[in-house]
Amino acid sequence: MKNIFVKQENTGELAEPSLKYKESFLEAKKEFQTEGENIYMHLRIDVSDLENNFEKFIKNIKDKEEKAKLAEGFVPQSEFWLVDGNKFIGWVKIRHELNESLLKQGGHIGYAIRPSERKKGNGTRILELALNFVKQLDLSRVLVTCDDDNPGSAKIIESNGGVLENMIENEGKLKRRYWIDIN
Ligand SMILES: CC(C)(COP(=O)(O)OP(=O)(O)OC[C@H]1O[C@@H](n2cnc3c(N)ncnc32)[C@H](O)[C@@H]1OP(=O)(O)O)[C@@H](O)C(=O)NCCC(=O)NCCS
């Protein structure tokens, strides 16, 4: 898929994952680990694997956009990185459709900002830019969810037009389900 809205790697813009962000991406991964937040940073891959196989890692990200390359039950997903020059700031993953589990709690869009770049508006910006990309997809509205005890993420969604549909309980935690109209 062509990402027409994605700007070049200048200040705080979304970019396609690329080798040029390798060093900064690895630093960010270590930051997430130090903060005990590995769950938010490509959990299943460790730093040394990434160091040695970064090109393959990028290719795997790209492959997730193509339905033909996905395992049964998975939906196509685009991933972009918020970058400033060659600096990696955060990632956003945009699912092109929902399956049963995503409709219940995962939603269309997930994101994370590296710990050292938080509370500077980057979370709000990454969702805003992701919503621009969504305009290319055949979707009239998107579901974005967050844990009830994640006030930063709830603010990000609400500032981007999120309307709370409901809260559901999952493994003892409440999850907020918001819809955002596209256009
Ligand atoms: C949640 C997260 C994306 C916020 O990123 P961020 O860059 O700090 O977001 P912003 O700077 O745009 O902040 C948005 C608003 O939330 C507030 N905020 C951010 N973190 C907060 C926190 N921990 N507690 C309370 N408010 C918070 C900001 O002050 C800001 O408020 P304002 O609009 O009134 O100024 C970031 O903390 C993160 O990546 N967390 C781990 C992954 C995660 O939770 N992802 C979301 C899953 S749904």
C-alpha cells in the first residue's frame, strides 16, 4: 500500500519503518525495557536479535500489510514511526479492519511513545497523524481503546475526537472503547 500522506523524515512526522532509524530504535527499546515496559515495544524480539536482524524486522513489519502473507485470523496492519530527523520517538499500528477480538478490545489503532519523549504532545500527534492515514482506508470510523487507568491515552483519544461507547472488563481491568469518526 502506498502511504501518500506520510511526510519525509523531518520534525515529528510519521515515517515508514526503515534502517535509518535503527540506532535510535534500539535505544528506545532499551528505554522501554529500563522502565519495565517491554510489553509496549515489539515484545517478542530482544535487543540483540534486533541488532543482528533489523532488515528482516522491517520486512516483517511491511509483510503485515498484505493479507496474503498473514496467518488465518490476522488482519492487515500498517505500522509507522513518529520520527524527528533520524530519531525514533514512537510507533503506531493501524489495523485495516477488525476481527472479533479487536472489536471487543484491541481496536483499530495502537501506539506508544518512548519514555523520554512523553508529555510533550507526541502521543496526541501520533494519533492525529494515524487518523490522516486512515482516510486512505475504506473506514468511516475507527475504534480506539485504552485501559481505564491510562489517563494519558484517554486524553489523547478524546482530544482526537474519540466518543466513549462503553467500558468492558478484561482480565479484571476496565477497558475504554472509543469511536472516532473519519472525515
Ligand atoms: C500513553 C502515552 C502514549 C502518552 O504519550 P504522551 O506523548 O505523553 O502524550 P501527550 O504528551 O500527547 O499527552 C496527552 C495528554 O495526556 C496527559 N498525560 C500524558 N501522560 C499522562 C499520565 N501518565 N498521567 C496523566 N496524564 C498524562 C498529558 O499531560 C496531556 O494532557 P493535556 O492534553 O491536558 O495537555 C505514553 O505514556 C505511552 O506510550 N505509554 C505506554 C503505551 C501506552 O499506554 N499506549 C497506549 C495504549 S492504548
